[in-house]
Amino acid sequence: MGTGRKFHKKPKTRPKKKPRERQRREKEQRARLAALGVPEEKVRVMTAKDVRQQLRRPAKVAKG
């Protein structure tokens, strides 16, 4: 088996995700949740997955 096109084009077509960018996105999302009225302490203990789910439905965030 030779090395085909598959091994040469991969990262250029779809760049690899960087940990620092992920941290920046998560920090921004937590700030958005806090701006919606969620208490800072509650946002701090939430997981990244919970934060994303809360941001999908902002109407539910305001209720509680």
C-alpha cells in the first residue's frame, strides 16, 4: 500500500481544533450565560456541555 492523497490533504481541508480556541469559546459562552441572568456561581460549576445546552434555549434560562 502506498501513501495516497488521503494522507496529504487532511489538515488543509479541515484544520485541527486547538485547545486554546476551545477555552476561549467556553469562556465566551459562560459570559453570555451570565449576561442572560444566570448566577455567576451556578455558571462556574456547570460543565461545558451544560453551558451549551442552556444557550440553545435562552427562554428556559430566564425561568430558572
